[in-house]
Amino acid sequence: MSANTEVAAERVAVLSRQLCAGSPTTTSLTVDSKAMREFMTHDNRQLRDAIFEFLKDDLYRPNLYQGLMDFREQTLQRLKKFVGQRFFSVRDYTSDPRRFIAALECLMYADYSLAIKAGVHFTLCGGTIAKLGTAYHHNKYLPGVDDLSLPGCFGMTELGHGSNVMGIETTAVYDANTREFVIHTPNDEASKYWIGGSGQHGKICTVFAQLTVNGQWQGPHVFVVRLRDDAGRLMPGVRIQDQGPKMGLNGVDNGRIWFDHVRVPREDMLDAFASVSPEGVYSSSIPSVSARFGTVVGGLTTGRVLIASGGIDGAKLALTIAVRYSCARTQFGDRPIMEYVTQQARLLPPLAQTYAYHFALGHLKSLVAAKKASDAKAIHVLSSGLKAAATWGRVEAMQDCRECCGGMGFLAVNKIGPLMTDMNVDVTFEGDNTVMMQQVARALLEERAAARGTAPATPAPGALAALGGTACARTLGGLLAYREAALVSQVADDMAAAATRADGAAAKAAASAAAFDRNLDLVVQVGWASMEKFCYANFLKEVERAPPSLQPALAALARLYAVSRLQRAAAFYLAAGALSRADMAALRAAAAELYGQLTAGGPRCAAVALCDGFGVPDHLLQAPIAFDWRKI
Amino acid sequence: MSANTEVAAERVAVLSRQLCAGSPTTTSLTVDSKAMREFMTHDNRQLRDAIFEFLKDDLYRPNLYQGLMDFREQTLQRLKKFVGQRFFSVRDYTSDPRRFIAALECLMYADYSLAIKAGVHFTLCGGTIAKLGTAYHHNKYLPGVDDLSLPGCFGMTELGHGSNVMGIETTAVYDANTREFVIHTPNDEASKYWIGGSGQHGKICTVFAQLTVNGQWQGPHVFVVRLRDDAGRLMPGVRIQDQGPKMGLNGVDNGRIWFDHVRVPREDMLDAFASVSPEGVYSSSIPSVSARFGTVVGGLTTGRVLIASGGIDGAKLALTIAVRYSCARTQFGDRPIMEYVTQQARLLPPLAQTYAYHFALGHLKSLVAAKKASDAKAIHVLSSGLKAAATWGRVEAMQDCRECCGGMGFLAVNKIGPLMTDMNVDVTFEGDNTVMMQQVARALLEERAAARGTAPATPAPGALAALGGTACARTLGGLLAYREAALVSQVADDMAAAATRADGAAAKAAASAAAFDRNLDLVVQVGWASMEKFCYANFLKEVERAPPSLQPALAALARLYAVSRLQRAAAFYLAAGALSRADMAALRAAAAELYGQLTAGGPRCAAVALCDGFGVPDHLLQAPIAFDWRKI
């Protein structure tokens, strides 16, 4: 990510001249929402439009009266009908990842259960077969994935091992006599847990198991295991417990799976990077267990991209509904409730943030599509950090949207409430957010160690106050970058000091690890700071790339993003001496001025137009309060 | 509240000696959870135990497979069976409010839909008849409330008028010829909206309407209107639209009601404070429309007490589950996940906060029970502020609990997820939280104006750092009090300055009101600061009142409450110069030390015992992960 960061820093410098040229206009902003939507849609415009059009089908209209089992059946039927359209193929996972991602992204606008059921089937199961399998597996399974005759599951997580994938206990022992692997669950904690799609419908599963060949342990490998036969009956040795109702996402049938010495043909181990000969000789292009493990779990990246994307798109939906309603809803006379600063402060920073995340995700998708080996680390870090930031940001944005709509936000027909319930899972699945932020911090700590980095210089306070709240992009970007560097430095120094006090390599490593754990609160903040620095720099690049007519509004949003994140981290900056009390007042004034620009004009204000720029079609927006609250 | 505040300040002074005597012990704390439960249960112990025992009935076991209509029917049957036990009477609303509140508080442990359906029926409808009605109404309606033969609704809110109750448009015109009131909905925005219990089951409704007698408008009054006959058929002129599915709380049948010139006998106006003679002469013991309005809506206080209580009890449930699980759940070896500071920082401050709110609510209930006219303002302010703080606190605490349990927190059987979905409504109903916090701030601004208050002196920074993180209660309480005073001062000064710049009384009032609105972000912070100051001072009184064996743990929780709230408001204190960078480090160290004390001992640590002190019976805790996650 550091190369991109440097590029971004250059752009900041270029843009700072432009953005510093005088205080922002106090007149309202005008936004052509159609042009904005075109600018925002980076890829596969026609495909997205076709899927949105298809989703007009009555089958995709919400029904919140039904019980759980009916909802699951409805979700299966929805997926079947979608799959029947052949908008894309699971083979696009490797050949055209942006098309693959675009098609799946569209589904969350109809229903998150549908999106997740499709995601598990196509991305986690199908994608794993596409990426870790070879021609044999592609021919045997991918057609059945594409037409849903083989509904797929992803058997990685175990009851006892969620974040600790390396610690899974399911075993796969090669039996050279029969040329089969024996897949076995040695104890209850090793049962596969939370396996989406396995409760009722799944027929195949990509099972992660510790491989032993000739008595030699080779680490986690992946096997395609048949769960149910064509008629849906469980296969011998497979036991599945339906996990029943969840907080939301009840269209997905999660299950828990035990394998009792289930025999799998030798050919059904996914062998793109490692294989076992009929005679029982193991070979791999990757020598070490830990490096092989990295390859096995590397396939989770696309899943994280989709979860981040879902969080961002969910925020778009909720914001479009809440901002439109707030600008139209009056009480105590003719005053729209959007005129209250409490409403503005809850809706507008998330609007800016959602634009920032949308653009950051666009950058991430372009890295994924470019498939350069040199980008692997940047992709890992950005997909981890953005998944965490986007989903935590969504939790907060949706709760604020729901509250800003009052009781209307709680009414299911207005969509925000049920959506936030369904999506609540996204902060912990596909990698717990706290763990995801640690991944970002670890990468930065490694980079700093490699570069023998030192503590950054503290920016002089007063810069924001001196500019009367109109600080330039260079100053804002510099402050965001400073926080990342200062926090990394603080954690690194504490780890180094702890190691210094210990004797011997093992004790030093343990002391350093303990210091990392002691600072986990800061470590998570490192992740946030890193995402903020990246997203702001990347946002400025998008402002520059945008058609001139869109630049003023995008620049205002970028500024609001930076201002609101600086306000959020105010305690850090004040304690560090990088911002003063006067700077804080300048930030508050800058935010108020931006709120004014974005909301001037009531129902025709820039904030509404910017939400329309997200391009959610009316038939997928659905919520009556997004149209005319008086006619609900 | 100021009198109580002074008392509290004295206590702080007394306790500060005790708490300042040396740094807190670094050994782990021991807590007798049975003794704690006894200390925590301020009233009606036997009644609570009897209701908890009754709730062992299978009818009260969750069923999350069923559809919406079945759930509503189940909720009605649950309420009927509960009512059949006659644990209390609606007449307790006025004669023994603590018994009334205690009985209803117990229901949320079984199901929040049941609690809210009961709350609307007994508190909002029944309580309004008990308080604003006289013997005629009590005899005619209360027996039917007690035995649920007359399921009741509360017809206050209208589509166009939620927070603005004074602005409701439903009319009640007295017709002296027939000695009836004509209740009418003049337009769609005046339809009664969000009326709990009206969608399917309600038979009577306390309807708020603007009264006109002899062409003279008298402001909002309350009428008991029959919605459905004994067989459940709608009465003539009454139109009800079922509001359908909600985000949660789907056991409650909300509806929208229109009245088309519905005639109500003269006697059915609730006439405790105002009446209309048969001939059409209006008379009231309260002369002004606005004072009468205060009386009419004053009955909402008990509802707010119950909503606050629900939020606090909901947090108890979620914390008991999440803390127990976190102390038992291991991953990456034998280390319980509670050992991670990220887990501690998310679960332990809410634990301390829940104790603080529980005690504050106990104080509020004692004020309500004492029924002193001189406490009216304190009750209004505390019920408003605590409702907002407790429910916003609950949102955050439950989300953290849910995330700290990973996917387990999303599984319905573990209770946290469905509960947070059902309860999400509490931040906006019975008064939107933002509006509630404004009520607190307005009261403080009035007090300050009456006392001709000036800006408070800023505490000198460095006090926390000098004490090495073991600052005394006096210092902590002083800092919390300072924030309230400084923020009130800031808003008041801005309002005064704006008024000074305007000419004429009307313009001055308008300028002052505009300044208030401009500072709404600070106004909400005033509400928070005020609740924190009160809750901490009140907590210290409880520490003093507690049996000596419980004092160390309670003192640690009180300290953690103060420390975590100071950390939360760090930017304010740093900007004001009341805390330094070294103070912030001292707060972080103090928090880490408290985390260590509370979590030492794994599954037998103080944090678990303190959760057990909440006294949630196992059969209402239900969640398997609260017992043995390996055996889920």
C-alpha cells in the first residue's frame, strides 16, 4: 500500500493548491445526480442495469409476514430464478473478477439473505473450486455451481476455531489402499460451524481439513465433499444440525456439520498448489506449511471485498431513504427536520464517508482485477481494513439513519430497520473486524521495522484556526497521515522497549507480543487511521478525475470526510499537541458551513442529489418515506 | 434536581477521603453475587421472584420460527395468562407505583413485545385513565383493564405530529344537544399513528384531541374512545389500518386510526383537571392551556421510567451472556478471549454504566413513589435524561456484546441479537432521545438564568497524572460536574450574545432560540454531561449505603464509570485545558488496572460475579453460550 500512498500524497499536493484557493463558496452546491451516478459506476454498467431491471420481478418483493422456513424456501427460489438468467458465471471469479463482483453486488439491493446465499455458493464455494482446483474440478463441479444443481457450502470455520483457521481440527488422512481421503471430525469443537447453506439445501462443501499423508502432517488443505445426494438426502457419515433462527439473515440456512470417517476420492482434493499421488506421495509447489496456509485462505479476499461492498451499498440505501425523508419531513411548522444540526451531524458525515469508501473499494477492485503478484500485500491490507471500516461505519450510519427517521425507521416497509438487522452479521463474519484491523496494523509495523522508521514530527497546532476553518487538503491529509504514523510509532516503541527488557530471542518475542496485546486498543486505532489516510488521499484523486461540474460537490464531501474524521479523533490530536482548542472550533465551524451548503434548498438540496447519485433504482429503494411521507 | 445534586456533592466529599486512601488494590476483587443481588433489588423482591417463577411456563419460551400473525396471537395469549395471575392492578399506578413498575419490569426478561404490549395497555392507557380520570372512569374501565377484557391503546401521536404533541390536529367538539363529544380526524396527517395494540386487538383508546366547547378552543384533552365492540368489530366511524411488520417487536400490533365524527358520551372525557357541564360550560382547575397541556402529558413519565428500565435490564441480559461467554471461551490455546483489552474495553465500561443507571433509576423510582409536588421538575428532568442515556447506552452496549460473542451473538438462541432488534425502538419512542436531552438542557439553562450563573472555573490539569491514575472520587466528580457547567455556560452565553445583537423582545427571543438550535450538538452533550454527573454522585451514595463486603467491587465499578466517561469526553477536557496528555495516559492506565482486577480469575472473575449480581434467573437467561459454549 505504501506505493499507492506515495502516489496519493503527490495528488494531495497537487490538489491542495486548488482546494486552498480561497474559502469554500457559501452558496449551495448543485449536483447533477445522473452524471454523478455515471461517474460513480466504475464498471459493468449494462450488467448492473440488466440485473436491477430483472429484480423488478415480484418474486423479489419483500414479505415480512412469513415464518422462517418459508423465507428460506423463498430465498432458494429467488436464487434459482436469478441463476437461470446466466448474468455471469462462476468462471468469471478468476477470468473477470469485476463482472463476478458486480453481479453479486446487485443482489443486496433486493435482499441481504439472497446476496449472502449467493455469495456463499458462488464466491466461497465456487470461487474456491475455481481458484484452488484444476481442470478436473472445474469440469466436475462448476457447471453445477452455475446452474445451482449443486448448491455449495464453505466448510472452514469450526465451533472451536473461528479466527484461528490454522488451528482447525478436522482431519483428512490419505488411504493409499482405496485411493481416498478420510475426512473426520475428531470432537465436537471440530464440527464445522456456521456453514451457510448447509442447514437444508447444500449438496457440496469445500471442506478445510488438516491433511496427513503417510503419517506426515501437511497443514490445512481443501476437499470437495458431497453433503447430500441429488434427492437431498444426507450422504453416509455426514451429520448436519440446522442452526435455526438468527438475529437476521433468516433466508440463509446455516448448519453445523460433523464428518464420521467420510471417504472422498483422491481426485477431490483441490490441487492447484499441492497434490497427492495415487501411491500416497505428497508434493507441493509451496514448500512450507505456513506459506501454503496463506494460499489456502487467500481466497477469502473476494469474500471480504463483497462484504465491504455490501456494507457500503447498505449505507447508500439507508442514507438515500433517511436524507430524502429528513429534507421533506416537517414538524413544528414548515421547517424540514434536516435543518437541525443534530440531524445534519448524524447524516452528512456518513454520506461523505460512504462516498469515500465507495471510491476506496473501486480502487481495491481494480487491484484485484489487475492480478499483479506485487499487489498481493496491498490487496490483503486494504481488503481487511476496508471490510472493517466499511462495516463498522455501516452499523453506525444505519443506526443514525434509523433514529433520524424516528418510528418510520423502525417500520419494516421503510427498509432501513430490517436491513440493519440482516446486515449486523457483517462486522464479525469473513474475519472479525477487530482481527481485520490487527492485520492492517501488523503490516504497518512490519513496514516500519523494515524501513527503520522513527517517530513522526508533530504538526504545529493552529493551522486550521489560522485558515478560519478553510484548511487546505494538504493540511487535512497531513494530519490524517500523522495519526497513523504516530500510533504505529507508539505501539512499535512499546514493543521494542518490552523486548529490550527481556533476555533471549524467545523471551524477547514473547515480550514484544505481549506488548502488542496490551496495546490492542491502539492497534485497532492504527487500522482506522490507516484507512482514513488512504480513503482521503484516494478521494482527492477521484475529485481530480471527476468531470468539472461534479468537482465542487465531491470536493465538499472529501473535505467533510476529513473534517469529521479529525473531529472523531480530536482527543488524539489535542493530546499530541497537533491541534489546539482554536483548531477544534475551526473544525466545528467548517463542518457547520459544509452542512449548510449540503442542505440548502430543502428537498432539492445537494445532499439529496448526492444520495440520488448513488443510483439506487426506485423499485429497489422501496421505502415509502423516501417518496412522500404524507402518503405512506 | 439541584437539591439532590447538592446532597450528592456532599457525599462525594465524604467518600473522597475513603476512596483516596491509597491506590486501589491490585489483587482481584471478590463479589458475593447473591448479596449483590439483594442489595440491587430495591423493592418488591417477593413479587419479582413470583413473576420470574411464573415465567417458567412453556408459553413464555421463545419461538422464532413462527410468522408475524402467529407471534402477535402468542403475545396476546401470553399477556392474558399473565393478567390472569393478578400480580398487580392498574390501580397500583397511582396507589403503589413501585409495585406497578416492578411487575411490568419483569416481563421484558421473557420478551420485549410482551413487555411493550403490557406497557401500552396498563401504563399508557390504563395509567392515563387512572391518573386523568375520576371515579366514573375508574369504575367503568379499570376492571376491564385489569382482566384484559378491554385491551387498551394510547392515541396521542399523529402521523404529522410525533415530538410536537401540542400540535396534534384531531378535534373534539362538544355537542350540547346530544351531550356528546364529536371526535374527528380532519386530514391524513392527523391520523393517530404508531398506536400500539390497535392493529388487531385494541378495544378502547385514550385519544388526545384539541377540545372546542362553545366555539372556544381549550387545548388537548383526553377521551376514552371505544375502537372495537366486544366481538372485536370496528365501531362506526373508526377506521384502522394495520401497520404491518416492523424491524422488531412484531408481537405488538401497531395501527393507524382515523375517526370520522365519532360520538363519545360527555362522561368519557377524562375530567380530573377539567370538565364540561351537560350544558356545555367548560371549567378547569388549571387556567392556562399550556399548563393544562403539561398535566396531560405529565403521565408519560411512568412510561419513560419503564423504557429506561427496559434499556437497563436489556443491557443486564446482554452483558451477563457476553461476559460469561468471554470469560469461558478460548481460542488460540487456553486463553479466554476476555483477556484481550479490546474485549475488556467493550464489555467492562458498559457493565459499570449499567450499575450506574440501575442505581440512578432506583433513585428516580423513589422520587416517583414519594409523589411530592416539589419533585415534579426533578422527576421530569431525570426521567427524560435517563431514558435517553439508558437507551442510547443500551444500543451501544448490546452491539458490543453481540460483536464480542462473534457469530454466537448473531444466533437467535443466544438472545442478544433478537433482543437488540426488538429494543431498537426505545431510542425514539416515548420521546425521541435528542428531544429528551434537550429537555434536560432547557431545565439547566433555566436554572442557570434564575441563579445568574457564570462560567465555571477550569480545573487545573495534571491532577489525574499526579495521582498515578488513582485519582480520588472528588476529583473525578469535580471533572464530571465541570463539563456540565461549562457546556451550559457556553450555550447560555451564545444565546445571550445573540439576543443582545437583536432589537425588541420578539427578535431577541427568536435570536436566542436560533442560537439554541445552532448549538443543538452541544445541547445534547449537556444532557449527557448532566446524567454523568448525577449518576456518578448517586453511585457513590450507593457505595456508601452498601454492605462493607460489597463496597470494594462497587467502588471499582463507580471509578470505572467515571474514568470511562472522562475518556469518552476527552476531547472536551483537553480542549478546555482541564486535562493534559499525562492525565489521558493516567486514565488509560487506571482503566487497564480496573480491567485487570475485574477479569482476574477467568470464569470466576469479579466481572462474572457482578453480572450474576444483576440476578437474571437462568431460565430467563436462556442463551446456551451463557452456560457452556462447547455444549451449544
